[in-house]
Amino acid sequence: MDKEPSALSRGLAAHRRALSDGLHDGIPIALGYLVVGFTLGIAAKNAGFTPWQGFLASFFNNASAGEYAAFTLVAEDAPYWEMALMTLVANARYLLMSCVISQKFAPDASLWHRIFVGFDLTDEIFGISAARRGTLDPYYNYGAMAVALPGWAGGTMLGVIAGNALPEAVVSALSVALYGMFLAIIIPPAKLDRVVLGSVVLSFALSFLAERLPLLSSLSGGTRTILLTVLIAAGAAALFPIREKEDQHEA
């Protein structure tokens, strides 16, 4: 008579399935990261990074907006505190994402699993993790990270290599690609939400004024960006809060 598999065997089998699912779902993300990472590599090259430095920067800070801000500040020889603060502001949304994903773990999930999953909780990995039904197995995230993270870091390294090999005119043209990516991010929600549209237009106008006003123009570009980001985001949140829809049927 065959014995039933032990709890340990069932647990290992579940981890293997979750890891395999994560690897499968992470492949399209990795391909997209390779392209975006390449454009970031051009920015890293302009900031004086070597290919290996670009790889490490993307490996340990897997965030397009945060990295671009950091590379820009490095190119401007900004102080370390400004780089750290700008990266914190640009990546603050990941704190909220981590809180959401932590609720999908089993109550007995270890602190180490939570830390390692939080290390590479990007917008895309958050999306596929939040959409997964039932309790979230950390090994699903590990599978997605195993292909997505090398795609991002490898793309940045290739961008730096290409930036060093290509003519300056071509590198300058490729640098515009990153701005195109950010426009692709802000235009769709701006078309759907007037508050977002107003915030985007206001940010352009205030950025233009900040470069010309006597007091603000004396600040570095990174400091002005930090101030405007916090000011506009806080103002939009205070004036136009997102109200939860009331349930039609009360318990």
C-alpha cells in the first residue's frame, strides 16, 4: 500500500510549482526590462559609469525613475544626501506595494522571505504577484526575479557598452528614448484622469518657473525636483483624495 506524501514533500512540490510559474511569468517582464535597461545604460554612460558599475547599479536598484534620477544627479556631481533623498522620493510607492504584497503571504511566512521578496518588488512583479490567486508563495517571486533582474541589469550594462562604442550623435539620439518611455507612462493615465493631467501640466510649468525664479534657481536641479515632487503630490492628494466607493449592500 502506497504511503501518502509527507507534509515536507507536499511543501517542496508546491514551492517547485510556484518557482516554475514565476519563471514563466517573469520572461516577458525580463524582455521588457532588457529594452528599458538599455536606455538607462545610455544615461549611466553619460554619468561616467563603466559597464560593470551600470550592471551593479541596476542590480541593486531595480527602478527606472529612481535610477534615472540617480544617474542624472551623479552626472551633475550632486551630494550623496541629495541622491539618497531623490531616490527615496522616486521609489516611495514601493513601500505601499510591499504592504499590499505582505498581506498575501501566509501568516507564518518568515521575515527573510519578506525581505528577499521586497528586494525586487517592481511595478511589474507587483502586478503579477497581486493578480495571483490565493496565498502567495515567495518562491513565485523568486522565479520571476531570477529572470527579470538579470534582464534589467544586463540591459543597463549593454547600454553602457553601446554608449561607449557608438558615435556621440547616436548616443545623444538614444538618450531621448528614455524621455519617450516616461511620456508613455504619464500620457495614458493623464488622458483618463483630469487630476493627473493637471498635475503633469503643473509640474512642467513649475519646473520651468523654478529654473528662473531668483531663489529657486540657485538650488541644484535635484533639490528643485525633490521639492516640486513632494509639493505637487501632497497638494493633489489633499485637494483630490481618492474616495473609496461605498458598498451598495451593507452587511
